[in-house]
Amino acid sequence: QKEVEQNSGPLSVPEGAIASLNCTYSDRGSQSFFWYRQYSGKSPELIMFIYSNGDKEDGRFTAQLNKASQYVSLLIRDSQPSDSATYLCAVKRPGYSTLTFGKGTMLLVSP
Amino acid sequence: DAGVIQSPRHEVTEMGQEVTLRCKPISGHNSLFWYRQTMMRGLELLIYFNNNVPIDDSGMPEDRFSAKMPNASFSTLKIQPSEPRDSAVYFCASSLSRGNEKLFFGSGTQLSVL
């Protein structure tokens, strides 16, 4: 099993819908979880982080963490075409000094 | 703040040549990271510095790769000799301190080795 796994997509949603992006991780005991957005040809940009089980909301974005299931997700409400990008999940694994990134899920929001 | 600054933005070179990538972290950030991104392997950590000292270089592929951080505002990643399989986007990132995982990425260097 890969350390941090994401469906590569593309995930296609219509404008105004809720986009749900999922990420699973293999190392139980991982402590910190991050979502980065990467537009085509650009660098990753941090948009959300979560440390505790449950939900964390920031504007149209909600991060959800379930450590028992080793699962973290990102919900984007009222999706806009400008949300079209690749979303990278990153995890701070125990015993590692830095983040481990998934390969990302491409999101396409159609007008 | 100008953010993390990388140069060059694009580099095209021939196999066997030396390549040097440069990075200026955000002022006041004590941790600096070099990542490589490819379609096949995603974003991979190459090396991580804290307070100019290499902490984790386990991701450096082989001896052809070397990285230095002579001071808090400058780092280089060197590939000598370069090979076609080194073609990728190389990102530099910085964070405020060790253990702070909120990374700020530079614009990257697109490297093509012919």
C-alpha cells in the first residue's frame, strides 16, 4: 500500500456542486494532515490543514479527518471553475522529518 | 514578502552537463526543502535543511546530486553529470521552523535534460 494514496481523477463536477476529494494514509500514528492546491504549471499552495479528528471549516472548504479509518477528505462547497486544479494531500508520518505527499487528484469544475 | 524565489524558471541542457538550481527562502524561515515532481512519482522530497544544516538527505537519488545552504538566504541544488531521467520540475520550499509543516513553495524550475 502506498503511504499516501489519492485517486488521480479527473473528478468532474458542475459549477455550484460539492466536490469531495479523498485521501488515505498507511501510517497509523500520523499526526498532521494538509491539503495543497496546484494549478497547472504552478507550485503547490497550502489551503487547509487539520490535526484532530472531525471537521475543520474555512470558507467554502471543509477538511475532514478520521484517524481510526486513516482517511482525510476535502470538501469544496459551491465549486467554481477557478477551483479546477490538482489537490495534493500531505501527511506528517511518524518517524519522518517532513511531509509525504500523495500524487494528487485533478478536479475539473465545468461552468 | 516576495515569497520563495527560484532560478532559473526553465533549464534545458544536454546529458552530461552540470546543472545548478538556486533558491532564496522567505526571510525568517529556518527550514528549507528541495522537492522534485514528476508525473510518475509525484512530489518527492530530496533534501531538508534546518538552520542551514542538512537534516534529511535520504531522498537524494545518488551521488550525482548535491545540495548546499551556505547561509540562511541561499541554497543550491546541483546535478553533475545530468541525465535525461533527471528531467522534472524541481521545487524549493521553506517553512518558519523545524516541525512547522506549513510549506511555502517557490515557482519551481522546469529541467529538461536532452
